[in-house]
Amino acid sequence: MKKFILISIVALFASNALMAQEAATPKFAYVNFSELVQLMPEMDEARATSEAASNEAQETYRAMVEEFQKKYEQYSQKSATWTAAIKESKEKELADLEGRIREFQEAIQQELQEQQQKLMAPIYKKAQEVVAKLGVEKGYTMVFDVTTILYINPAQCDDLTAEARVVLNIPAERTMESLQAELQAKAAAAQQAAQ
């Protein structure tokens, strides 16, 4: 009987030690965060909004440059016949227009970057929250972004990208390659429409 109790106690300690060792062993996972963000449906909306703002800015810039070119052409053709006061007025007008063009370029670049950041912030946040939630639910110590890690041993980590894609409502058939083809087709269509 004593032998049985002693064996039971040893077995209990051994199983507790094994469970403690398993609990202490960290679990790691990884995702392709860039892929998740780029393929999210919300990203399509952000891309469309950014593209529309960029197109509007390009049209405004183009109109300003055309106005400058017309006025410069007029100045070049007629300046020899103008009085000094008219010539000075036209030169000032050209310089002012050139300054407005330069200011517009600087301002619009900054505004477009700020808009891009505002559009991207909730997308990144949502993706990060989904990855963190999956990590907690599955008991992972850390979840790495495969795009920023030089080496991951897949045998010692789990890939959560597919599960995150499901939670983020990314269709299974949508890949980075299909997105690239889609964006190239849109660019080609826009280029043809511009001609």
C-alpha cells in the first residue's frame, strides 16, 4: 500500500512537472501582415479615395501649369511691344503664378500623405486587433510579422494568416497576385481613358 501511495505521489509530481513545463514553453505564430492589410476590403475603399484625391490634385496642377504656359507664351510673343509698366506687371503675374504652383505642389503632397495616414490608421488597427485576438485565443506568446523577420522555422511556429484572412472577410481567391493584376488593369484603363 505504501508502495502504491509513493508511486502515485511520484506520478502526480511528474505529471505536474510535465504540465508546468508545457505551460512554460512559449508558443509562437506568424502572419503576413502586409498581405492582410493590402487585401482587406477596407483597403480597396482607401485606395479609391486616395486615387480620387490624387487625380483631382493632378487636374488642378495641370490646369495651373497650362495657365502659366499660356501666360508665358503670351509674354514671350508680345513683351517686345509692351511698355515697361505692362512688362513689369506681366512678369510679376508670372512670378506669382509660379509661386502658387510651387506652394500648391508642396501643400498637396503633404495633404495627400496626411489623408493616406488617416485612411490607413483604422485599417492597420483592425488588422492588429484581429491578429492580437487570434493570438490570445490560441494561447500564443508572440505573433510575428513574417515580412519583418529574417527567418522563421515553420515547424516551430504556426501561420495565422489564413485564419486572420477569414476574420477580416478577405475572400480565399483574393491573393497579392490577383490584387496586382487588378491594380494594373485599373491603371491601364485610366491611361486609355486619358488618351
